[in-house]
Amino acid sequence: MLITHDTRCALDTVVDLVNTAPEDETTADGLPDVPALADFVGRHEISDVGVLTEFDLSAVRRVRGRFAAIFATPDARSAAGLINELVAAAGTTPRLTDHDGYDWHVHYFAPGASVADHLAADCGMALAFFVVAGEQERLRRCEAPDCRRAFVDLSRNRSRRYCDSRTCGNRLHVAAYRARRKEATG
């Protein structure tokens, strides 16, 4: 599957956005306030964003929840329905642009759109491309028992199981190794 630069940026953004949500009531929200949202916008180089407010923070958190639901869907039909609702609510307006040193690419948000609508449109369309390509199963959650972080499996054979092989994957492999050694030594 060919993934353009802007689609890859949108995928990275949506994964990072979903992963800012608290996993349970004991973990902190990764977007606790407007300055954290501004930092998120800056890190992801989200263009055409004006002054951020508490309203924007609330709206982005709602969109984040809708994206999380897409990563939790069991099939393409369910994902498509959620993506269609999300993108339609954002007032999608595709347009070609070449800004900030990037070559021509498509923005799906309307000029002057809120940051939540911007994320819903651009990130929603990036996820839509995966559903259209029959690759919805690549939108995953980490299989480590103590981690449920979202990720997009871009491996050639769709075999990635962990959000990060150096942390979650390695930790589980080490635990399995130690359990085998313990069992072998009795």
C-alpha cells in the first residue's frame, strides 16, 4: 500500500492523539489543558490553527474518543461507519495545497476549520484510505497485557503485535524467556 507523506503524518497524528487518552482512571490525560493541546499541535505541525481555547480542547477530546472507537472496531464496515460520521461532521472540503516547504498534497479540512475539525477531516481520511485498501486490520492496539496503545501496523506481512518492539515486545519476550528458564530448572 502506497502511503503519501501527508497520509503518514495524519496517521502518526491520529495514533499520538488516541494515545493521549487516559487508559483508566489512574492514568493522566495526555491533553490535560490548552497548553498541552498547543504543544500537540506544534509537535505535529498542524497548519492553519488559530488561538486555541478550552472549547477546542473539549472538541479535540471528543474527536479523540471517536478515533479510539475506530481502532477498536472489529471489522471494516464498523470502521467505515464511524469514519463516515466523523469526516461528515467535520465539513470536509478537499483542496490541494503546497505550504511550509511541502510539495502538493491534499487537505481535507475547510479553510478556517477548528483544530478538532481539522483533525477529524485529515486524520479521518487517512484512516479511510486504509479501509478502502482493505487494510483496516492494520489499525491495532498493542497486544501486551498491560498496554493498549494504538498503532498502525505498517509491516510488510501485517505481523506487528506491539506498539513498540523495544518496550512492550521486548518485555514480554524477556518474561517468556525467564518463565521457560525457571520451568527448565525446576
